[in-house]
Amino acid sequence: MGFPRRYFEENHNGPLSLVVNTERRVRFEEVDMLGIVWHGRYVSYFEDGRVAFGDRYGLSYNLYREMGIAAPIVQMHVDYHAPLHFDEIMTITTTLHWCESLRLNFEYRITRGDVLAVRGYTVQLLTDLAGRMIIVPPEMVQAFRRAWQEGSIR
């Protein structure tokens, strides 16, 4: 598909990035008067990708909340390449890149067929529910990172 270069380079000391693909149809409520997806909707498409990623790898927002942690977005970037239109099928490719520090570096590519529509990234930090940054990861996060490093999850 000839995508532009990645936002996060592969960490050669860490495991391979984890990738989840999600298909979704553009709904009528998501398009503007020109019949194209309103630019602000792509942020919610990124969230659709993160939710699918969490479902696949057991890192759901509900589980975070049950564990007393949150994962607020502290940085986001979006590059627009081609519009999406009502009723088109898109694929949201969500990639989590390994990072030594306790943060989630997600990269997104939204395509329709072979056409790149949007790409971007988010960075999330882990906090307690009062918003204080977590320095020592909870056991659930440590177990996930160990399994990822050992290659038992892909």
C-alpha cells in the first residue's frame, strides 16, 4: 500500500508491535453536508481501534477501571490523506508499539481498500482514578508486558 513512515520506530530491544484490524462502515450521522466524514470523527475511529485492541488483548477500559487505573490520552496527532464517504467500509489498523516506559504508543491507519484515508497516533499514560501518574505498573500490566516480551501474545 505504500504507507508513509511510522510515527514510532520499532524498538529493537523490545518485542514486535501488536496489531489489530477492525472493519467498520461509515454511518450517515458521521458525514457532513458534502457527504464526507467530518474530520473530528476520525478521533472516535481511533477509539474504535483501541477498544478492539483491548478486546483482543484483554486490556479493556472496564478492566482498567476495575483495577483502579485509567489511561488518559496525553498526545494525539492526525494526518488526513483522502476522505471517507457514507456507507464505505473502512479498515482501522491499530498498532501498539513497545515502549520501555509505562505508556501506550498507539498508531492508527484507516483505509478503504488500498487507499490511505487517515493515519495518526495517540500516547496514553497510566494513572490512578484521581489522575495521579502510576510509576509502578499494576500486576495486570506487568503480566501483559512479560507475555508480550516472551512472545506468548502476538
